[in-house]
Amino acid sequence: MALMRKSRQPKWNRRHLLGLRELTAEEITYILDTAEGFEQVSRRSVKKAPPLRGKVVVNLFFEDSTRTRTSFALAANRLSADIIEFTKKSSSVSKGETLLDTARNLEAMGIDIVVVRHGAGGAARLLSRNIKACVVNAGDGFCEHPTQALLDVYTIRKIKGSLEGLKIAIVGDIAHSRVARSDMWAMTKLGAEVIFVGPPTLMPGQVNRLPVKVSHSLDEVIEEVDVVNMLRIQFERLGGNPFPSIREYSHYFGLTVDRMKKTKPDILVMHPGPINRGLEMESEVADGGNSVILEQVTNGLAVRMAVLFLVNQAAAMEK
Ligand code: ASP
């Protein structure tokens, strides 16, 4: 009886995707498997599927974005939804309207899914508690960027087959990175070992409470890892100077052609973008044979189609 009840449970029943910390490994795997199905749609000559026909998706971006925003817009388009683009600069937010008022007004027009990026941690959760539409977090402060991490693990799984037993270094400005946090949850839940690498000044407080190892030397770990994910220094979020000079940072933590000579031959080089070439990574490495940076971008589309599809389906089941 218990078994029967278990097998009848839907594999995904969340109307919102707020972060990966709260998801199980099974839920993450289910999103990745669903994304695999949607990858096929992008290979067809007519790159459209009907599941979100008649639905309205709003891209509500209070921070700049290139990849995430375009990718969500294209994902919504490919699922046949109508998409509304909202930016802080061209809206009444510049006149002092709050996040909640903005969202409630958009909701009054009948939107179904809000994709939100905001500088404040918890912004997506706040919205999810106050509006009826589905909410998808496209990055909140330093907290989470779930679809980035999903596309990262999707890319790794696609190439390596599984994350089980892999060693993954996440390098750079961990303290200010929502990507590092979401990656950490996704990667460890799927069985990888994660090492945060960076200077002590760019490590989050209480890092010893997180399910990761910590290293302050890229040279110490570079030979043993299967994947290296290089992060941008989030200058826009820095209060002071976390290291003496950019040159010194690159010397110790940059992924250089020289350092690449020490890695496993099949190491995957990743970056969530935007890259500061010459700072966290040399151009030859970013464009080199081990780089999967553009594959990450391609896979992001299928992953975001899966997320939009799944939250919408969960909302429909609740009705
Ligand atoms: N695009 C990612 C983010 O929005 C990473 C970055 O900006 O460095 O968090």
C-alpha cells in the first residue's frame, strides 16, 4: 500500500523554483531528464512546442543580464507562451514602486509565470508568498541562481555521464556568488565533491558549515579535479578591495595556459559568464579545447524550457 502511494506521487509538484537547497536529488534529476526531452525541440526545423500556449511569462529583471534573460525569453517562446520583458530602468520602479506592487500590478493583467532577478536575497521567495503566479528565481542577491546551476550539472552529466564521484573546483569570488551556492547544492546532491577555491577574503562566512572542502590554492587542487568552474569577481558587490591587485589575483587564482598543462586531459572548464578575460581566465583557455562555456549557454535553453514547463504543470495540477 505504502509502495503504491509512493509510485503515484508526481515527480515534480512545485509551482515555484526558488532555489536548489530545498530540492531533492530526485527532483533535480527529474528537471535534467525533462530538459533532455526539450533539447530535441531546439534541433527541429520548427523550433516550437505547444505546452505553454495561451500562458504569459514575465521576465522581471531588476539587475542586468545577458544570458539568463535571453534564454528565459527564448525558452518561453519555444514553449509558445507570450513573453513580457520588464526592466528596472524603463519601468515605474525608477519612480519608487516596490517589487511587490510591481508584481501585483503585472499579475492583475493575468500573468502566469514570473521569472525574477533581484539584488536582494529572498526576493523570489517573497514574491512566491504574495502572488498567485508561478515564480522562478533568475538570481537573488548572493543567495541562489538555480537555473544556472541546473544547466551546469546538465552540461557535466551530458559529457561525463554522471556527477557521482567527480571532483569539482569552484574558483574565485565565492563570497558574492549565487552561482557558487546553487552549484554547491546541485553538485553535492548529485554525488560530486565540491571544493571552493579562492583567497580567504572571498570565502563566505561560516564556510565550514557548508558541504564543501575549502582551498586557498588553485595549484593545490588543479591536478586532481574533473571540472573547474571559474567565477567572475563581482566588483559591483564588493565593499572594499579583497586582494592587493588584479595582477596578484590572476597569478594565484587565474586559469592560465600554464596551469592547464597540469590538469587532467579531459577536465571541463566552465564559467557562468560574463567572463573577464585575462582576469579569472586567459582567453586561450576560455576558447580552448576543454572549455564548455558555450555548451553551458546552449544547454541553458533546454533547462529553462523544462523549468517553465514543470512549474506551469504543477500549477495546473493544483487547480
Ligand atoms: N551571470 C551570473 C549571475 O548573474 C554570474 C555573474 O554575474 O558573474 O550571478
